[in-house]
Amino acid sequence: MRVTPFVLMLGIAASTMSVPVAGQRADDQIRPQSVSLVQKGEGLLAAGKYTEADDALEAALVADPKNRKAFVVMAKVAARQKLYGQAIRFTNRALLLEPTDREALKVQGEAMVEAGATARAKDVLTKLQKVCVPGCPEAVALNASIQRGPTLASNKPATDVKKN
């Protein structure tokens, strides 16, 4: 008899606690609508329609904020528009979701090279070489970008020397 009120209070407390729902999505499952919008964004990027690609990719992130592929493709769009700082920020968000995403590391390193941060790009290359097998295409491409250097510097017009 003395235990009954205690058991009732314990039952009420237990019934008010939150319980994980069996129908929740796993972190690695991306909504199909988001996946299709990323594919649309990739097609628009390939066609050179950067604004439309950015719109499709933002819609993909609204549909599923855990779609790291959308962040990586948005970084590619930003890099094509020569917005290297923005590209680095997008890849950082993708790497928060999956720190070993090889494509995100490659895009981030290439954006750093173009921004002139070659030392940081070499650090990214080191990370990339740790997560992939020797000779993986992402590491090879990033290494080639680092060796080539920023294309922005090579596209600057030569200054004319004035003759007196």
C-alpha cells in the first residue's frame, strides 16, 4: 500500500518523457525530392546557368538540410562565379556533415588555390590523401591544381612600362 502512490507517480513521470519515434529518418537517408533538385542543379551548372542552379540547390537544401551533395555543388557554382570564399564556406558546411567527403575536400582545396591560399590547400590535400587510397582522382586533381597555382593571377594583364 505504501508503494502504490510512488509507483503511480513514477508511471506518470515516465509517460511524460519523450521517446524516440520509430518512424524517424536515419541521417544517411536523403529525401528523393532533394536528390532530384541536386541533379537538376548539376545539369544547370553544366549548362552555365548559375543563378538557376543556385536556386535549385537552395530548394534541395530546404527539402533536406542534410544533403551534403547540395552544398558541394553550390560550392562548385560559387567557384565558377569566382566567389572562392563562398565556395569554401559551402564546403565547410558539407564537411561538417561528413568530414571525409572526398569531393568536398577537393572542391575546397581548389577554391583555396584560386583564392591564393596555397598553404591551406596543401593542408587540405594532406587530409584528402589520408582519407583516400593513393592515386585517387580527387587527390590527383587537387595536387594538379596546387602545382598549377591560381589561374586568377595568370589572367592578370601585364602592366605596360612607360618609356620616357
